[in-house]
Amino acid sequence: MSLLRVALECDEPVENGETLDDSVPEGDDQAFAGMAETVDEDFEHDAAMDVAAEAIYEYYDQLRGLIHSNAVTPAITALIIKGVNQQLGSVGLEAMSFPALESYCKASAEEQAGIALEGIGTTLKTLLFQDPVLNFKHFKDVILDSFRSIEGKLAKYENKTRQNKAEFEQKKGKLGPRIEINLHGLWYFFRTGQGQPQNLGAALSSDLAGSNYMLTKYPTDIIAAIEKLAATLSSGSAKDKAAIDALARKVEALKSPTELFDSHFMGNGKYFNVTSVVASRTPTQGSRLEQLGSSGFVQEKGSSGHGALKAATYMGGNLGARASVSLSKEITLSVQQLGEVFDAAQAYCDNVKHFVELESKFSAASAKLGDALRKLSESAQGRDREVVAVGDRIEAYAKLLMRAFQRPALQEAARSLRGSKYCNYLGLRGFNG
């Protein structure tokens, strides 16, 4: 790992004696942020599987058409098998082999192609028609694994916040009316795209409002959307094109993850740590149903320029020293305002705790959705390509809602825990001098 990468992943050094506790090591919040990436990997692999399956479906239709028109040759069959295997390899799956084709050297080209077609069809059943209940149970389990990790660390942050607030209550009588605090070593967190705020209290209130929305209101709305989709699917059928088209029209009346997110809480560099909250992609072309399944989600993004400043400061040198001095402005707080800093530290923890407590509701909602998708799949009579295509778009929307439950919430849980930590640092500096 490069020195720059280390610098970007480590917390800004603070004054000696201001670490919260050895039991809450620096870097916990980075580990939590990485959980969002881990969950994303599973969703992205699943999306790659869908793309591969669609390509293999094209090969299947092509080979079937050639057989029906008596236009197939051994060379064409071999090329199609090669194409299928390339798609399987792209998602880490084992290639198909057809030893039977070698032993049937006297078979006609159509018979050899028929053997290959059957093998491709079996592969498609594995890729396209997996049990949705098992599929969604996997996604649910991957997301909930991250909850358990956060929950174990959260208690430590809360305990230290309570201890520090209690110590502040004991010492506040000896503090003067105006407490001057230099943000050297702390500026990195308490900074937005507009720089260090002039009114720290107002900025903390605004930042906590975003934290609260992303960890309480929005994930609750996503759970409601998952439940609504499950109920909608339960009322429909995929027995034929007319039935699934009627169901699709009902699904199209629902909202995408980005539409469900209150745009008031979006913005570039809007939050501490120069954090942006933005849509992961712009709206796509196509039908409303296609847009729902490919509309993306809301995510948090850091600032590369801000990260470079942190790296420079962490690694030292003239640039780092100048950055630390110019960016760490002094603030003045009253005793009451200093107490509110510790309250903010607890509020960040409370928001994370609320998100963690949504585990059972999310688990139940995702189970309902998986069951509704399974019943919809079972209602299909045959494997009409157009019916399957609509079903795939509905499932893509379902998966996107699942993904939206952890984006941006897991990222925000990490940022909020960092917020709690840095509020403690600031509060300790205020009454320890």
C-alpha cells in the first residue's frame, strides 16, 4: 500500500491524549465505509451475471433458429459454444464442455447442434431462473452482516461519549464564559465544500439533520417501497404477455430509489468531511420500467482535493504545515455550546443505532419480496422471451431497492461514527485546554 493510500485511510493526527480509547482504534470508521463497497460487489457481480445470461440467451436463440432453418454447420455450432464460454468466463463460471460431440462424429450437424442447444438451455436455467427467494436471502444476509459489525463498535463510541460528557459536567464550573479552541488536527472533519463554517453550532445542526435523514427516514422509506413492490407483485401474474404487461403498469407507478430521496439532502460538498450526496447515475432512456431498474441509487462521495490536502498534512513537509495552519481556524464557544458538542457526538451515535435497529423490518420486507418474485416466476407458463424480459426488468428494480437500503446508509453510518469521534475530540480539547 502506498504512503498516499495510507494517509488517505488514516485519521488526521490529533493532540496527544485526545484519542477516545485504545478499545476504539483509529480506522473503525474506514472499515465500516468499506462494508458498503463489499455489499456493492455482490450486487455488481449479480448484475454482471444478468448481462452474461442475456448474451447467452442471444446465442441460444441464434442456434435454435439455425437448426430450424437447416442452416447450421459444425463450425457455426463451435463458434456459438465458444461465445457462450466466453460469457461464462467473464463472470467466473466454468466453461461448458461437450465430449458427446466428439463421440458423435457421425451425427449430423443438426444433431450435434441439438446437443449443444440442450447444454446451453441447461446453463440458462441456472443463470436466469434461480430461486428468487434464495437470491434475495443472499442479498439480505450480505447487508445484515454489516449491521452486526457496526453494532459491536457502536457501543464503544457511546460509552466514551457518556464518559466524556460526565467529565465535562464535572469541570464546566471552572471554565470561563468564552472557550477558545484551535482546530489544528481537527479541521479535516469539520469542513464542508465551503470551507470551515463560521458558525460551528449551526453547521453541526445541519450536518446532523442529513445524518438523521439518511439513517432513519430514508431507509424506512426504502423498506416501505420494498413492501409495496412485494404487495404489487403478489397481485399480478406472468402467465402470458398481457398479464405481465398489466403488472408492469402497476410497478411503473412506483418510485425509484433516487425519486424517494429528498433532494434537499443532496449536494456537492454539503456535509462535513467535504462529503457529497449525489445520485449514482443520470436517468436512462427507455420505458418507465426500464428506467426503474437502471435508475441507480444515492451515494456519498468524498472529495479528492480534500483527501489530497489531508494526505499532504499527514505526510508533513512545508505544504502540509501551511495547509494545517491555514485550514485550522480558531473557534470560540460558550460553556453551553461546548456541552452541545458532546450532545452532537451522541446524536450521531443515535442515528446509527436507529439504522441498525431497522434490521428486523428490512429482513422481513426483503423476505416478502423474494417470495413474491418466486410466485411470479412460478406463474409463468413456458419461457416466452418477452415475458422473461419484463420479469427481468421487474427483478432489476427489486434488486435496486435492496441495494438502496444500504446506499447511502452504510456510508453515512461510517461518516456519522467519525462525526461522533471528532465531536469528542473537539469537546475534550475545549475543557482540557
